[in-house]
Amino acid sequence: MTGEILLQTLLSGVLIGLIYALVAVGLTMIFGVMDIVNFAHGEFLMFGMYSSFWLFSLFALDPLITLPLTVLMLFALGLVVYQLVIKRIINAPPLSQIFATFGMMILFRGLAQFFWKPDFRTIENSYSSGKVVFAGLHFGLPQIIAGVGAILATGAVWWFINRTRLGAALEATAQDKDAAQLMGIPSQRMFALAWGIGAACAGVAGVLLSSFFPIFPEVGANFILIAFVVVALGGFGSVSGAFWAGIIVGVVEVVGGFLLGPEYKMAIVLSLFLLVLLVRPQGLMGRA
Amino acid sequence: MSRLLVVENLGKRFGGLAANEAISFELQAGQIVGLIGPNGAGKTTLFNCIAGFYQPSEGTIHFLGKDITGHASAQMAHLGIARTFQIVRSFGSLTVLENVMVGAMLRNKGVGAARERALAALEFCGLAGRIAMTASNLTVAEQRRLELARALATEPKLLLLDEIMAGLTPSEVHEAVHLIKEIQLRGIACLIVEHVMEGIMPIADHMIVLDYGRKIAEGTPAEISRNPAVLAAYLGE
Amino acid sequence: MTAHRPNTRRNATLALALAVACILPLVVTSPSHQNFLILILMFAQVGVAWNILGGYAGQVSLGHVAFFGIGAYTSTMLFIHAGISPWLGMLAGGLVSSCFAVAIGWPCFRLKGHYFSMATIAVAEILQVLFTNWESVGGAVGLNVPLAEQGWANMVFNTSKLPYYYIALGLLIVTLLANWAIERSFLGYYFRAIKDEPDAASSLGISLTRYKLVAIAISSFFTALGGSFYAQKELYIDPGSVLSTSLSIKMALVTILGGVGSLFGPVLGSTLLTSIEEVTRQAFGGSGMGTDLILYAAIIIVVAVYYPTGIVGWLRQIRRRYAKPEARG
Ligand SMILES: Nc1ncnc2c1ncn2[C@@H]1O[C@H](COP(=O)(O)OP(=O)(O)O)[C@@H](O)[C@H]1O
Ligand SMILES: [Mg+2]
């Protein structure tokens, strides 16, 4: 009986961990390519959720059907953010960079509140309350769909970076942008691409979450710290590292919350983060 | 003469790469020793080991008869080992004078005393007219002399100078050579990494040659300039 | 010595500012306006404290609220359970906070740049979770400062904001004096050397860890004083108000806005930022439309992008522009 509960908890942790991984993949890519910490990353996710919500409530289109549209919009938003703000602070002191992205975080929350009110919204679609029973374990259907979707999206990013020419160029810029520039890879475009993909990844995560997680202007706050933790554990800049670290963090959070009480979830995850950072500053799976 | 620095069987590996291997040599008090070798021979790595920036993988370093292997760089400075950096590292938000005061504070934390000694060191290095400028506004040659003044202000017994003549004009090289001789007259020993042969040959009491991380020759400048192994290493560069 | 004239001008400016600061609350008598002035002084004070570590020594902490909270909780707990006056409790809070800071700094100072900043956020967030669930310190409900006899002995004032204003001003002046002394001593030189070029600093005999610990100990001490003061001013604390990461960010923000690593930068930054917050909140805040957030954020972004050296840097630029023709003529 307890074994079953443990397994149930474990798998729930894996499912939410897959979402964390996807959010972190975008963050780690931005960090890896241009060494900037994006505090507004959770707000990309928030916009993804709202995109799903409005397309659903105005046109009755399912979030999964409108996913490509949301991805495009978020990709464009990433490019715009890069062009308007990030491009101008590439060589600024780290403190200015932190505050530029922090300012964007507040700005996006403010805009969401301005246009869409601070209310909690939810999407009730055909599978929102669906359940899957498998070998005596119970799962929500939207959570399963989100988990599978997150695997596919993370896999797509991994494939892009490791199997395409453009991805290789991005990776080269991350390794050494000056050397890459000498080889004819325009750093600026790669930076913009990283922001586009980063925002799109967070947007996909938002879409996947939208059918079982409340939608509100500050929803990003629930994910940004976790995403930082996942990025650090996985090694700054590593996509596959973020994937495994996301799962680990999800499991630690859910199992730790189960054992010590849900109010300690965040403290447990952050303690793990500190521990790893201090023992292995390059991350759990980062290169030395 | 007394033995100031004794390096024995020193080795430093980075992963699979042996940047230094089985290097042994001695340096007497007040001596100028030149350290030469092709690019990537391991000269800067050796400096970093002696100055406490790298933990040697093997071997020992003795300074004034004391085993100092693996001491931290701040401790090395306290013991009397000062260094300059191949790529200059001046404190950008401080003036030239304040840069050198930071060095002078090692022996006396009083700001007034540090100022006096910093002024003396700057005067000695020919930067007396530059004290109010920020370091980034100096010429390359001046920045090198600033590093030198800063190191001298710590009142070292041994100075490690990493390519302080690189990129200087012939007349600037001449001034630098003159300065190093003056430093020697103050009883301070120098271990000098130098690519500019005209700079190091005339002033070195002793020369050490590295290639692929190993010591391949040692002797007076005259001996070194005739050594076939050294010629081969340089011609093969 | 040509430095003579600017010095007199500077001293005159300072004397004038001090005189205005002393008289201002006697002119501005509405309690809400007085409260606004108190907030300016309080955030200036914690900004100045933050600046010691984040500005001078260059270790960007985004978890300074931990020290603020420890100060607030220590003095309040001592007041509640031992009847110790908050004046003493404040000092105790400062010391507890310094010890905590050194214990945290010891391992965390091995981390560089963003990694250090993230670790400090994590520490503060963990502390918030622990305090929220720690019943002996009031848990999520928080603590009320006991309704003791009003007056200076207990730092409790119900009828007037004026005493709080002067206490905040006093704290700010003390913190500024401490900063000024640090700036002029070898510590000021060492901190800036560590910030600019850590390798060069250590080659000159500066133990990086030791002096970063000195910086965080001093910085956290003064931050904790601000926390204790806040507790007395509000007469109520809870983890949401004295341990929230947004407060950490604000301490850094007033400093970057004013000028990182300059003595009076945080004072200018706090004056501007607190005013902006207040004005936007009064004008748009009640609507719940987020307009105040949007304006606030837009200003942060513009400053970060276009004025990375803050108000102080901007003033210096202006002075240089006007000083040049004068020197020629
Ligand atoms: N921190 C390091 N990590 C890895 N390899 C290094 C490091 N420092 C130096 N090396 C390598 O060690 C070798 C010797 O370098 P260096 O000591 O700088 O040579 P030199 O100063 O004689 O030109 C080079 O191959 C260099 O790439
Ligand atoms: Mg070298």
C-alpha cells in the first residue's frame, strides 16, 4: 500500500519535473549563449497560458490545437524583447542586466494585470478533468498530456541544437562567441535566436499547464526560482542537463513535500540547489 | 649568497596536459633569473604555481628555507613574493596612486603611510606625473610600470615579472631594463619571463629555458645562446 | 591643493541637506506624508548598508532581506519575551545577523557572479519558508510588538510619526558615517580592489574570503538595524513583510538607481524610487489595473539600459560637461 503511494508520488514528481525541465531549457539556453539571467522567464510562460486561455474562451479552440500559434507569438516576443532591451545591455555590468530583466518581469505582470485583470482563470476543456488509471495508480489526463508534450518539446530543442546546422552555430556561439564570429556566425542573430527559442519553450510549457493550472498575472513566480534551480543543477547552458535536473527537482519537490509537508517543498528544493552549487559549482551534470 | 627560492621536481597538470613537468631550479637572493621558452612552454603556469595561484600537482617550493608549496596567493605576498600579470590587471575604479596604495597597505594599513610609500614607488617607476589618472587611461608601457610599482609597494624579496616588455618600443624596453637593474640594486631578486631576448639577455645573471613544460637548459645567458637544444626549440617554434 | 574648493562646496551642500532633513517633517505634518518621508530614509539606510557588500566589494547579494528579517525578528522576540528595549534588541539583531551572514558567506563566497546572487536568493527564500512555519516566532501570522508604554525607552510611538522620522534619519546618518569611515580606511581600498580585479588583489596579499566576510558582516549588521526599526515603526512583522525577496531586490535597486559604490547614491536612489512608487500608487494604484507596476517597471528598465551608472553617474556627466568650458575660459 505505502509502496503504491510512494510510486504514485514519484511519478507525479516526474510529470511536474518534465514541465520544469521545459521551462528551464529556455532559460539555460539564454544563459548559455549570452550569460544573462532572465528574471522575466516565468512571464513568457504566463503569456503562453493567456494565449491558450483567450484562444480557448473566444474561439473555443483547444490549447493543443492553438499551440503552434502560441509558439510563434512567443518566439516573436522573445525576438522583440531581445531587440528592444537585451541588445542594449549585452556589455553592461551584470547588475544592470539583472535589473533590466527584473524590470521586464514586473512590466509583463503589470501589462497582464492591465489588460486581463488580476483574476484567476481556468480552462475547462474536454480532457481537463480526465483521469488515467494505470496499474492501480491514478493520474490526471492533462498532467499526462503535459508530461508527454514536455518530453517532445525538450527533445525537439535537443535535436535542433545537436542535429542541425543552425543549432550547431548556436552552440558554437555559446562556447566562444568571438571565435564563432570569426567563423562567420553572427553573434547578434544567435543571441536573438536564443531569446526566441527560450521564450517559445516557456510558452509551450504555459500551454501545457493551462488546462490544469490557474492562469493569473503572477503565475510565473511559481516557476522562476525552480527554473533557476534546474538550470544550476543541470549545468548552466546544458539542455540535456536541464532535462534530467528538471525531473530530479520535480521528484525531490513532490516526495520531499510528501514526507515533510507541502509547506517545505520550496525550502527542500532550494537547499538541494545550495548544496549542489557549493559542492559542484559547475552543476550536477555540467562540464568541469 | 643565500638560496631564496628552491623549486624541486615541480609538476602541474590540467587534465591530461602536463603544463609543467619535473622542473627544478634555484634562485639566489638579489639575483635576476630569466625564464624563457616558446609560447605555451609553461612559463606562466610556473609563475602561477610559485605565486600561489595554482596548486602544484607535484613537487615542492621552498622560500627562505620554508616549505610554501600550495600556499594561497595572499600568503605568498605576505612572505615576500610579488608578481605582475602577463595581461595587466589594474583596478579600474581606482586612480594610479590608489592602485599602488593597495599594494603598500600590505605592510602598513594606515592610509597616510600607504600614500607616502605608494608615491615613492611611483616616483621610482617614473609615474609620478600620472598619479591622479585612472589606470585605464595610461599607455601600455605605463600600465606595465603601474603593475610593477604596485608589486614593489608590497616590499617583496622576490618579484615575478611576466612579459613586462611585450609590445614595448625599443626605447621603452631600454627604460624597463634600466628599471629592473635599479630594482636589483635594492636587493630584490627577480624571476623574469620574457619573450624579448634583447631585454632579458643583458641583465640576467642566470637563465632557465622551458619547452613543452620541461626545463631543457639552464646557465648563463652566454651559455644559453649557444645551447643547441635551446636553438632547436626556438627554431622549431 | 586644488581639492579645497569643491570640498567646501560639498560640505555646504551636506549641511544644507541635513538642515532640510531636520526641518522637513515639521513643515510636512500630514501623517501619510511623514510616513512617506520615513520610507525614503529607511530604504536609503538599507541601501547604504547593501552598498557596502554589493557596491564597494562587488558581491551582488539578492538575499539581503534575510538580514533585515533577522534584525526585525531578533529585536521583536527579545522585546516580547525578555522585555528588552528595542534599542538594545536592535544591536543584538545586528550581531545575530552578522554571525548568520558570516556563516552563510563562508561557503557562498566561493561562488562568482550570478551564481553568488542566486545562492543569496535561495538562502533568503529558505529562511522565509522556515519562519513561515516556525510557530514560536509567530509562523505565517507574524508577531505584534507588545503594546508597551509609549516613548523613547521602548521606541514605541502611537500618536505621532515624528519620532520615527528622526530615528530613521539618525540611523541613516550613522550608517552613512560608517560607510564614509570605511571608504577612507584601507577597507574601502581593499573592497574596491576585490571588486575590480580579485586576482590582482590577492597577489597583493588581500585574502579575498576574509575581506568579503568583513564586508558582509558590516553590511548585514546595518541592514538588520533597518529591520528592527521597521518592526518598531509598523509594530507588526510577518515573513511576507520582512523576509520577501522583493525587498532584497529593492535594496539593490535603490543603490543601482542612485549609483553603485558611491556614498550618497542609495540616498538619491531611495528618494527617487520611493517617490515614483508613491506617486504611481496614488495616481493609479487603487484601480488594480497594474498601471503603477507598468510605470515602475518602465523606469527600472530605462535606468538599467540607459543610465547604468545611476543618478550619481549622470550628475557627474553633467558636471563634467559644464566644468569644461569654464576651465577653458
Ligand atoms: N588554467 C588552464 N587550464 C588548462 N590549460 C592551461 C591553463 N593554463 C595554461 N594552460 C595550458 O598550459 C600550457 C602552458 O601555458 P602557459 O603556462 O600559459 O605558457 P606560456 O606562458 O609559456 O606561454 C598551454 O598549453 C596552455 O594552454
Ligand atoms: Mg605566458
